[in-house]
Amino acid sequence: MCTVISLHNVSKSYQQHQSILQAVHSVSLNIDKGEIHGVIGASGAGKSTLLRLMNVLETPDQGIVVVNNQTLTTLSNRKLREARRSIGMIFQHFNLVANKTVFANVAVPLELAGYSKKAKGDRVKECLEFVGLRDKAHQYPAQLSGGQKQRVAIARALANRPAVLLCDEPTSALDPQTTAGILDVLQTVNKELGVTIVIVSHEMDVVKSICDKVTVMESGEILETVSIESQAYIIPKNDPKWFLQQLTEKERNSNA
Amino acid sequence: MPEIILKYQAEIWQSIGETFVMVGISIFAALLVGLPIGTLLYLCRKGQMLENRALYSSLNIFVNIVRSFPFLLLVVFLIPFTRFIVGTAIGTMAATVPLSIMAIAYYSRLVEQALLEVPRGIIESAVSMGASVPEIIFKFLFVEARSSLLLGLTTSTISFISYSTVMGIVGGGGVGDFAIRYGYQRFETELMIYMIIIMIFFVQMIQYTGTTIAKKLDKR
């Protein structure tokens, strides 16, 4: 197996008023090609910072970051921008440009990469087709549901055919049904396109259901990295009667 | 049409024209210089892309100083500078100099505020895509802030109209100056009221147009 992302003794700290917060402390981690790698931990454990170090959205204080055989930590600004085009990223709050249509949002990374108008149009359609939103191309993000917005964000992240997809709490703003849908899409991205996925989440069910390997973090350090057998994500029923049943059962229990 | 308006028809049209020249050039200056300064103010802030304390402080102090001047004093204070730029300190063109300086300071602050409203996550996603600073400005910041930028320009334009009314002091003319000289100083109260009505009409039109277009542009 070849390594796609590798962190060597990477540290990151923040100045907070008088004190210094050590968000990530001397972490080394290798992520193999084709893997779905989960990072889990409590709030403030440093998992989001760790993810942002992988595309140098956060510049490490120390250590080396290598992605796709390029040492990102030593690249010039210009080269770093080019390298980032083959590292897709999606976020908890989608971060779509609200004043651009779905089509225009997915087209942005292609414009940055200098695609011609024709090639851009074709590629955008392809990406929207992949996430099942081709019919929404001319709508604005505000007209979409949360799950649809995250699909658009995935299409946008995939537009430049990245080797790696970084996901920062991709389902934490979504309900369980929608979460299952997004996890399906991510799995397809991994299986069909061979994209290596890193997924940061505080939801154990999410990590359990799609990851091959999981890194557990605690106060800026890696506690352990384990290989797991992924289990199907269990979707709670969306039936109002089921909700009622759950609620009243609890009440009955407490009455008893 | 009231008789008094017919009597002063030519002067009224001329004063409206002068107001348009003064306010028009101020808007132009606000867009040409105020928009870049406001964008720089935003970019050079602490924790932003081009964090630069020295540049931020100088721009910030410039904007604050200009805006803290009582406008009449700014006009007088800038007379030597105005003479240097347009060759004279008297007349409508001369009046556009202090107005433009005020317009630049005023609009750049509103631009900074509009850009600060853009969610940080959007900038983060732009950086993660490999966008350069100019690309972030034109493909993300200005797109997301466009309705606030337009509303800011609308507010500014209305302030420029108000500022332009005192330009009589350097012979700038305009509707306000006409109302004071003919309406107030010659005791033609009726004429003064008509001029005020004309100003109210302009302000209403500008605000309505600005708000309507901003609403159309806003898809958030």
C-alpha cells in the first residue's frame, strides 16, 4: 500500500490571550491510498486542526506534511495553491457561495484551474450527475435542503478530480436519514473514483459505518489508530408514530 | 406648475445639474478608491489573509480622521489641495474634491463592514480550493457581499447629497445652495420648500432603486 498523506511530528498551537493552546502536539500519521480514514475525539481534541494541517489551511509550527508525494510544508505559495487543487475538502456548514447557483458553485474550482468554458460545463454536469443533483443546477443553495447542499459541496470538491477528500464533520449538521445518504455518496466516491477519504467526526456511528481505519485523538495527541470492519449505518425510523412511541414509552417507564 | 418655479426654471435646472455632477463624481471616487481601500482594510485586519498591522492602522487612521472632520471645516481645510488638483478652489469642479475625499472615507468603511459579514467558512473553502487572494476577492468576497456593497453605496450616495448642500461655501452650487440663497436669504419660503421637496424626491428614488436591486441580487 502506498501512503497518500503523511504527517511527521506535526505540531500546532494557538495564542489565546495570555496562554498558549497546544491544539496538535507532535503527531505522526500515515494514511494509505484508497482508505477511508476516520478521526474521532471529543470537542477540542484537535481533530479539525489535524485535518486542516493536511492541506496546510493551518500552517504547522513544526513538522512535515506530505500529500501525493509533495511536501506541502516547503512549497511556495503558488505551488501550494496548485497542490491544493488535488485535495478536495467539505465542511460541516457546506460553505457554498450563497449568491452563486449550484452550477456556478461547482464551476469555481474549474475556473481556478483554467478550464475552457465547454470543458467546464461538461465537467460540472458530470459532477452534479454523480451526486444526483443534475436537475438542481440552476437553483441557489438557499433553495436546497441540508443534504442537497452537502451533495453540491461534494460535487464541487470532486470537480478537479482530487486524489484526496478531506471531510470536516460532513454530517454533523444533518439528520440521520440525510446522513445515511451522504455516507453513501462518500462511499461511492471512495469505491468508484478511488479517492482517499479522511473524515473527522464526533459521531461514533458515522465513523463506524464507513471507515477502514480510525484514529482516536485526545488533547492534541493520537491515542491510537485501529483498523475496523465497517458496519452498516443504522437509520432510525422517520415515522411520526415511531417518534410518538419512543416518547410515550419513556414516559410510561418514568411513571412506573 | 407653481409660478415661482417657472420664474426660476433655468436656475433650478442648473442647480440640479450641479448636484448631479458633485454627487456623481463622489460616487465614482467612492467606487474607484473607496472600494479598494475598504477591501484592503478588511484584508489587512488581524487574522485575515494579508494581515498587515502598519497598513491597516494607516488606512484606519486616514478613514477616521476624514470622517471626524466637521464637513464644512474639511472643505476649508482642503482648499490648498483642491487648488493643486483642479487649479482653482472655487466652483462645482472644485467642490467635488472635498466631497470625493469624504466619499472615499465613508464608503471604504461601509465596504469593510460588508466584507466582514461574509462567513469565514466561505473564505476557508476558497483557500482549500487553491484560490489566490485576487480570486478570493472577485470570485467569493464580492459575490457574497454584493447586496451589502450596493446598499452601502446607496446609503453613501444619500449622504453625499446631504454633504453637497453646503458646497455653496466654495461656490459649488447645487440644489441645497440654491434653496439657501434664493429661498432662505431672499425670504422666498415657498421656493425653499419646493427645493426641499425635490431633494426628498431624489433621496426616495435612490433609496428605492438601491433597495430593489440589492434585494434582487441577494440569493442568501
